[in-house]
Amino acid sequence: MEIKPKENETLTPFIRGRINVIQSKDGYRFNIDSVLLAHFINIPDRPSSLVDLGTGNGIILLLLSLKYKKLQLYGVELQESLFSQAWRNLQLNNVKAQLFKGDIREIKRIFRPETFDYVVFNPPYHPPPEEHTADEKSIARYELEGRLKDFIKAGEYLLKPKGRLFFIFPATRLSEAIITAVEKNLQPKRYRFIHPTAGEPATHVLIECLKGGKPGGELVEKPLIVYDEPNKKVYTPEVEFILEKFYEGEKDG
């Protein structure tokens, strides 16, 4: 069966053409947040399982499939249009993963507890404006169909003891993220702050949590600087490497 974009979609080559991504022309389109989050995930390449909550068009699953060959991948997506894109993207890129259409707030209807070694999500993290429409882009961006606490709760339910959670969130809401995670027995263990430039405050933070972990022993990694020259959209060498090759094991050619 030929996999191709619909009239209102585009086909985007990414990581030097290693993957091709079907996404909406005017609706939700993946951005650098998802790529940096996928890059932040650092786990052993051994048989294990990971689920992406709110997988969107499946970009995180596609990226992780390049890096981890023994990882069983799963995704959950609420919106029919994005679920369709994710399914086609997996087929298009020959990635083996299981997708489930459903609401992460009702995760118990989809999976049994303590099913996964790892959970990842890039949640909607903007409060909805007073006037908005519940379209594809708005639901993916605004907290209309799930807030951080809903994703954290689902993550805690799904993770095995000592399982790990990875997510990205605005740096201005860091305390909320930490408090919410700790309340659900998910102890933050690793952070990396994302700065637009070296002279600007962090806008986002990448967080890794350990289920059932004890306080202490936390690691704050070196800052991730996005731009050398923001006005010219010139990325730093690290971000350029991530967008071009994604991980150290990538081979040229």
C-alpha cells in the first residue's frame, strides 16, 4: 500500500532523509521541542518498552527508532487526524510500534498498570486563551484535553517500579513540574535547561524522573543553547548536530 500525504498535509524529510514525516500544512507540526526531548532520552539499548503519551504525528517514536533497535515502542494519541498521521509515518519509515487512539486521562482503559520501563511526553503547556477553537493545533498546544497533572498521573500508572519518565516543560513552571511529579512518587533526577541564546534565561527544561526514587543525587546538565545568531536562525553546533544527525551513533553516508 502506498503511503502518501493527503491534500492538506506535507511530507518533510528529516535527519538527512533518514526519516520522512507526514504532517499538517496548517494544523499541528512538530517543532524542535520534540526533537530535543527525544535526544535527551538516554537509556540502555536492550529489550525494554517505552510509550509516548500524546504522540502527535509520531515524531518522537520515529527518532527513537533510529537510536534504539531493541526498544519496543508504543504511542497514544487522542486526535483522529494526528493518529492517522502517526500510523502512516510509522508505515512510511518501516518502524515497528503499536499505536492506540485514546485519552491519556483514561489510560486505565488502554493499558494495565506498571506496563512500561519508560514513559515520555511533550504535553500541551499553554493555558488556553479566552477565545479559542478546539482544532488540531489548539488541542496540541493548549491545555484543553489534558494538563501536566493528567500526564504525570498517567505516567506514574504506566511505569514499572524504578521506571523512568522523560518530559519537557516551560522553565517558568519548573516548581509546578517538580511538585506534581514528587506527589506522584516520581522523583526528578536529571535536568537540562534550554536557552534561546547564551545570554538569555532558560525558556524550557528537560526533566528525567525515577519512579520510587529517593530525593538527592540530582544532576543538572550543562545548558542547551539553541542559537548562536537568533536573528539569522543560526543554530549552535550542538543543536545543528542534533537536527542533522540526532545522535552520536549516526554514520555519514
